Amino acid sequence: MKRKGNLYAEICDPENIKVAFENAIRGKAGIRTIREISKNPDPYLQEIYSILKEERFVNGKYNTFLLTERDKDRIIHSLPFFPDRIIHHAIVQVCGPIWVKSFIRDTYASIPGRGIHDGVRRIKRIIPQCEGWYALKCDITKFYPSVDHDILKSLLRKQIKDKPLLQLFDTIIDSAPGIPIGNYLSQYFGNIILSPFDQWIKHKKKVKYYFRYCDDFVVIAKDKRYLHELRIEIEAKLNELKLRLKGNWQVFPVSDRGIDFLGYRFWPNKTLIRRTTIQRFKERLKIKRMTLNEAIRLAHVTGSFKGWLRYADSARLIMKYVLPSKSRVKNYLRQLRRRLSQSTAS
């Protein structure tokens, strides 16, 4: 791969910084700090330009907290919005397309235009022909905290030869052990560190059906013994990256158990949503006393649930949960309009 240079100047470009700011505030306009900066962003953006141009970036102090999600504890690292998160966006806008070109097609996490439902569509397309086949399902032990800084830096230098940009990467990478969950750049760094493994499994081992999301991956093949042998080779390859396969790996018949992946369960003849995903949505749909804020929240949850259900065989769930929830919102809004109309008339 030909290494790219002259990227730092593009990152420093005032127009790139302005777009980075606009992308960084998306969905966060209600946060007080961001709201204050948004009133007059020009001095802040000028300061970011100066920081980058003069190569004096210092990583901000992390706010760390524990997040428990689906029985997993994760330490989240949150950076200051100014200047760190804006600079991360400025970097990704320039470097993201270069990195994405080097990724295999069947990795989905944090890649524009892909994501969970892109993976679901691709698995659903191939799985009907996997009747009687087997799946190897694995994930990596403490992936993000385990990433080796020297390996990550080496992989970045194989793609980029821009000295000030590499120095900026080193500053960000060395700011915390592993790669911190919560950093915008960490999503890309995770794909970069696993890219050699993806390339090896697809091109050296010539595995046709391999799908990865973050540190979880699935291989589908006809031969059960082949998957057991491949698993041993996978462990050795991950060890080269100083990563370790979790001991809960499984080889099982696709037709009997289905593949639990990306929040869905896949069989050759059907696709269902994972039970825990359904339960989570059911809990969020339980709103007893309707207010305008609750109606807005319920409409959002219902729409999100419907979005998940449309990729599964889920007509019964739509009838039981989605349609009644939509009806509740419509009835409330109808009553609210009637009350407002009567209030105006009086």
C-alpha cells in the first residue's frame, strides 16, 4: 500500500475544522458547554487552528466512569468537547476514507454506510445456502484495553508518512492504556488493529464467510473439523497482535442453534431478534402516564423498535407492541390538539 502524506495540512484547514465542529455537535446541542460554544464558535475554531498549526496539541484530561451494559462493565473515557473531540472529528474527516479503503467488506462497526443492519442484510443473503453447515463464533478478551500501542503505531505508519500527523496520533494513543472506549478515534483504531487479522483470514486462509463487528466475529463453513483447526490458527494469529481469544468460543450447527450475532439470531429459514433486545425494547415501551415528553420518547422508541423488527421475521411482534404504541401516541396527540383548540376558542 502506498503511504499517504500531506494530510496534516488538510486536517488544519479552517473549513475542515468548521465541518468537524458541526459534526461533533450533532445530537449534543442540549449540553451546556456545547451550547455556550455554539453561540460564538469562531474564537474556539481559531484556537483549534492555532493549536494544530503550531503543533502544540496536548491531550485533554479524561472523565472516566463505569458503564454496565448487558451484564458487562466497561470503563468509559470521555474527553473535553473543546478541543479534543472537535480535533478527533477533523482527523477522521481526512483519514477515515483512507482507512476504510483498507478494511475488508464484512466488518461493520463504526464505518460510514455500514453498521449492524448492513451486516444483517449480508448474512441473511448467504445463510439460506448454509443448511447443514457449522459456525465458529468468537470474541476477543478485553479487546480495547489490550491493544498494544507499538503495534497500533506501526500499522498507522504503514499507511501514513506525514510526520506531524503521526506525532499527533502518538500523543492521542499514549494518553491512556489500550485504546479508550469513548474516544471517537478509538472506533477507527479498533478496526485498524484488527485489519491485519481480517486480511489474513480472508486472503491468506481464503475464508469465504467471515463477519466481524468490533471484537466479535463469526466464520461459517461446511466442515466442523476445519473450523476447529482454524480456531487454533486464529489464536496464534491474534497472539501476534498481542490479543487473546476469549475462552467462550463455540463451534455449532447453524441449522440447529442459529447464529446469535449483531443482535439477531440467524437460521437458514428465518431471522429473529435476540431475546434480550426484545426485552429491552419492551421495558422502554412501558409508559403509564402520558405527557408530551413521554409521547415523544415513546414515538422514538417505537420507531427504533420497528427499525430493528423490519430485518427479522417479526409480524407478531409488530402487531403486539409497535402498532399499539403508535396508536397510543396518535391518540394522545389527538387529545392534546383538541384541548389546545378548545383553550384557544375560549
